[in-house]
Amino acid sequence: MSSTKKATPVVELQNIKKNFGAVQALKGVDLTLYHNEVLGLMGDNAAGKSTLMKVLSGAYIPDEGEILIEGEESHFANPMDARRQGIEMVYQDYALANNLDVAANVFMGREAVRLKLGPIGVMDYRHMEQETNNLLNRLNIKIQSVRQKVERLSGGQRQAIAIARATAFNAKVIIMDEPTAALSVAAIDQVLGLIEELKAQGASIIIISHRLEDIYRVSDRMIVLRHGRKVCDTPVEGDIHEFRERVVAYMIGARDDFRELSAAE
């Protein structure tokens, strides 16, 4: 990673706080994502992972804190605002329309229009199919036909289509929520291979996952949240067994020295 790109992160979340009534979901969380980096985000249930990513993707408005995109302060009132800034989120349920084909799902909400007659538009199906083919070929996603309905695809293929859709419109950041949950071993390998391919092509990615093995394989860095605050921010390196022990210790609260270590550094 070049020092020039690392100097200006693609995303910075600073002192993000979010309350739901009396519940403090986020207690001043900082997060930095660099260009061409895969960042793993882990924590137990209710640690604040999804809440933090919903703040970044525009689904939640933070009570306090700042969001910076490539060094510029940004304010998101809704997910469309975040999408316009290049923030795309791939949800655990894929958010695909099973009754539509692959091309229609990729362009859902951003359909290409060939002819517009007042309020009525005629969609350019040929253009959407061609662009979808180009996208799948670039990402090395194997689908029999872009005219195939999503309901006929495997779980791994559906996840791949959801990820491909997120990359189709020049996304700066791709957030993936449990991308390998409920998938077979072969499908997990396919999805992780796709993430590796995206990183090789320069993507910046945040992955929420409970599977430490997946984070270890594809991530450059790992953040752990516990009870709404960041308790670990560490490079993914070294032996997986030592790495697992260290991360799990932060997740369960057996180790809580992150602030002291950060201050010392």
C-alpha cells in the first residue's frame, strides 16, 4: 500500500455515538479504512458492528461524531446519500429479487433507459445484459446466463451477484454483512475468492463476520467491538492460532488493554 494513498483514508469514522433510547449502541467508535484494504469487523452479538456499518451506509444517523470520505466531511440522511458518495452495502439476506434475472438484479434501481416518453421509460435490456456480462467476466463469476432468474442460483452464486451489484457503479467502499453465513464449504471458498479478486482490482472492503478464519484469509486488518466500543485494532498477520487467541480474548473481555497500548504507541 503506497504511503500517498495511506495518508488519506477512503473512510474515517470519528467518535461515532448512537443511542436507542437508554441503550448506548455505539460509545465513541473510531474506524479508518484505507484505499485497497480489506478490513475485518468482529464482535459478539450486540457489540455494535451492524449499527456502525448502518451509520456508514446511511441507514442510521449518528447522535455524535463525524464521517469523512476521502478527507471530506460527509452527512448522510439516508442510504441513497451514502450510495451517491460511493458507499455500498451487501446485506446478509442478499436483497435480491428472486423473480427477476441476474441482469435486472444488477441494475435494480439504476435501470438503463433507451427511450423516455414523458414519465414512461423504455429500458435498454441489451445494454444491461452486456454490462452485466462484462462485470461478471471481470470478477470471474461463473453464471450460465445473465437471463437466468436468481431463484435458480445457488447460495454462493446469489452472494456473488449481490457483491457484483455493489461494485457495478464505481463504489469506493463495499460493506459486506456476514457474506459467508449459511453457505456450503465450496460456496464460502467461492465468495472469499471473489473478495480476493476485488482487492486485487483495488477495492476497499469492510467485512462483518463471526468466522475468524474468513477474516484471517482475506483481511489486512481487524477491528473488534465490544459493548459499543472499539477494543482491538490490529493487522492480520502471524500464526492463525495465536491470532485467534488474541482476537477472542478481546471479544470476550479477557483482554481490555487496547486504549493503553494505543496511548503508548
